[in-house]
Amino acid sequence: MTTESRFPTASRFESNMLTSKQAAKYLGISSGTLAVWRCVKQYEIPYYKVGKSVRYRMEDLEKFMSDRRVEGNGQQNA
């Protein structure tokens, strides 16, 4: 097995990642609100941080939204 097949290439990895601004837009909030949530750990949305760069996986954002779905009877999905 080659190293290339064991590890995703940077472009493949980055194509699945969103910046804080993009993630905030997807969630319908401001990037400042997302930064506050991250800082005070209001919500456990996984993210990657390298230096000052913060990235979110689309799958994690979709799960976050799905976990907050409320049924017609007002009950939140578990």
C-alpha cells in the first residue's frame, strides 16, 4: 500500500472542509456567533485548527443541524 492511498491528499481533504465564514453561512448565523460558540463551548461542533486557521467538516455541520431537528409535536429528536 502506498503512502498516497493511506492518507488523503490535501486537495481531497480540503474539499470537504469549510472556513468559519462558510460554516456560519451554512448554519444561518454570523461568523462572530460561531466563534463565540467555539470559544465558550456552547455547542460541541467538531473543528480543526492549525495556527489561526479553523475548518469545519460539512458532515459535522449536517449532524449538528440534524440533531436539532424538532418534530411537529415539539419534541427534539434524540
